Amino acid sequence: MNSGDTAWVLVCAALVMLMTPGLALFYGGMVRSRGVLNMLMMSLGSLGLVGVLWVIYGYSGAFGSDLGGVGLLGSPAEFFGMSRFVGQESLSGSIPTFAFAAFQAMFAILTVALISGAIADRARFGPWMLFAGLWATLVYFPVAHWVFAFDETNAAGEVTAVGGWIANRLAAIDFAGGTAVHINAGAAALALVLVLGPRTGWPKETGKPHNLPLVVLGAGLLWFGWFGFNAGSALTAGTTAAIVFVNTLVGAGAAMLAWMLVERIRHGKPTTLGAVSGIIAGLVAITPACSAVTPMGAIAVGSIAGAVCALAVELKYRLRYDDSLDVIGVHLVGGLVGTLLVGLFASESAPAGVAGLFYGGGLDQLWRQAVGAVAVLAYSLVLSLGIAWVVRSTIGFRLDPADEDTGIDETEHAESGYHFGEARNTVRGPRTTEQGSIEALEGSVR
């Protein structure tokens, strides 16, 4: 065990955990004021639910011994409850297994929370939680096994434990989750949008973001946590983590500039919402590529992703699907762009050691990236459609039109995010001596 690596991974796990509340604020600021609490709750619900499922069987399903040796799913019962690791020094590389499991748990939590932005203002909370649990079990845990579970070998180089097929047999590069996190969540978002339909009055009567400063705060927390998300995936405190850190910085910055440029050309002015959306698009795109490209390659990846995603978010008006907070346009499209651009901009001088088309590697890596991206997209889309249809058909998923008109915070949570102009506490209780003295004083002043 290396104590430096262990400290690094634990700190990065905490940074990635912070991304989920950051996402809640980011999404919460973009909806109308009467739906802000529901957006916060959908992310917080993921934090609690998926974290528990991860310990019970999720980690085992993602990183347990492969069932059948074909790279599709780990054994869900092998590490059931993770009690097997208690009381012993179980290692994953140079860090404790618990540190690795904690780090990966935050990925699972965030991926489920990302989906919620596509169905803002119209999904009942209980059915959302049911969907979240089923989706994590049937979609995320298997896909995490495909992408993140690497073969284990002995000193002689013989494979002692089979990992996921994308990471090992296909050899596609996805350093921190362009496929498993962003394409996966984006495809699920598309499925939910198709099953639930658009918001009442969309696109004319759905309102503007109610709190842009909240959106910027959430984006800042996401960017901050993303350094842990990407650089922490090195699992060691070394050169790879440092290169990935810099690539994450410049990839997001370039995407922000590209998004604002597209806005300036198309609409005359760059916007705050566009700037932060560009940051997120760049972070999404550089996630799979951050170990495979040089910093100049990262700028290219970010620039392309920022421009493409800025155009992609407008497709929902032409194709008539209500992706409330642009999960499809940013995460699905951004994940596809970043994953495919590895096949073009990968450099052998980067930690991944693979050459893309523009660096003399031909089409070999590009087709591998394309197969991995399409496989995850198709699997997630089909399974997500099935899960959403079952939830809708059994307990109902969509909010009633009358409740949607009233506001989802009030109807689903019996709360309101803001209470402007209320000078007094409206909850009345027994009159105390102190209250009587205050009332007498107020009377004398009057």
C-alpha cells in the first residue's frame, strides 16, 4: 500500500462526491423557482440510494469476478455488502480496496443524478427513485464492468481474473467515463424524454432559468470536483494525474470559448448560461480523452466539443423532444465527441501511449472508440426505455397536468424554495411569556 496514492484517491473521491451537490445547484438554478427543490432532491436521492446499492451489490457487479469470462458482468454476490474486505488489508493496486470502491461509488451516484436534468418539472419523485435504483442495477453496474474492470494478471503475465470487454478485448480508451458515465446517462435521458413526453406548454411556456448565479456556483463546484473525477482516475499521485489535471483545465476552457463564439455568431451575444454550458461540455468531452492527448490535443477536443454541443442543444426544437436542461445535447453528444476524438488526437507521448489518426496511428483506435461508444449508447437506450415503460405502466411516472401547473415542489415535496416577503413565522403554537412581552413592547411602540 502506498500512503500517498491512498490519500490522493480518498481526496479525489471526496471531490467527486461534491460534484453531485454541485450538479443539484447547477440544475436547480436552471429550472423555474417552483421546481428548484425537486431538482435538488433528485440529485440528493441518487446520492443516498445509489450509495447504498453500491455497497450491497453494485461494487461486486462492476468489479467482481466476471460471469462466464466474456466481460459482461461481475458476480453481484461475490463481494455482497463488502464485509469481506473488513478486517484485512485488501488492496487494489497500491491503494486499499475500500478507497477504490469509495472512489468508484461517486461515479455511479453522479451518473444517475445526471439523467434527472432531462425530465425537470414533470417526473414524480417516487417513480424517479424506483427508476434510479433499477437503472443503476441493470444499466450502470454492468456498463461500469465493461469499461472500468481491467483484467488481473500474475507475474508471468497470465490473466487470473477477466475484466470488461470494452476495456480489455476491444481496448477502447475511456480514461474516466465518457462512455460509462456521459454517453450512458445521455442515452437514458433520451429514453426518459421519449417516454414522459414534453412539459406542459413546451417550448413557449416553460420559463427561463430562475437563478443564474446558482447555475454558475453549481458549474464551479462541478469543475472543481472534475479534477478529482479525471485526475483521480490515475489512482496514483504521479505524472499521469498531473497531465490529466492540465488537460481537464484547458479542455473545459477551450470549450467555454468555443460555445461563446458560436453564440456570438448565431445570436449576437455570448451568455452566462452559454459559458457555463460550454465548460460542462468541455469537461464531458475531455473525460475519456484526458490520458490520451497532449494539452494542445485537449484544447482541440474542447474547442470541437464546445462548438458541436452549442449547436446540438438547439436540435430539440427541430426534432421536438423536450430535453429540459440539455442532458442529451451536452452529455450524450459531448461524450460521443470526446470518445471519438481519441481516435483522431491521441498521441503516443501521452500516458495512454496510443496514436490516433492525426498522429500516424491510422484508423485502428478510431474504430475501437466508435464500437465502444455505440455499444454503450444502444444498451443504455434500450434498457432505459424498458425500465421507464415498466415504471410508467405500473405506478405511473409523469406528474398530473394540474400538479405540474401548481408546481412540482409544492405537489411532490410540500415545500417551496423561496418565501419572499414573509416577515413572521406562519406556524403558530402556544403563546409563551416571551411572546407576550414582545407583543406588549410592540404595542407600546405603536
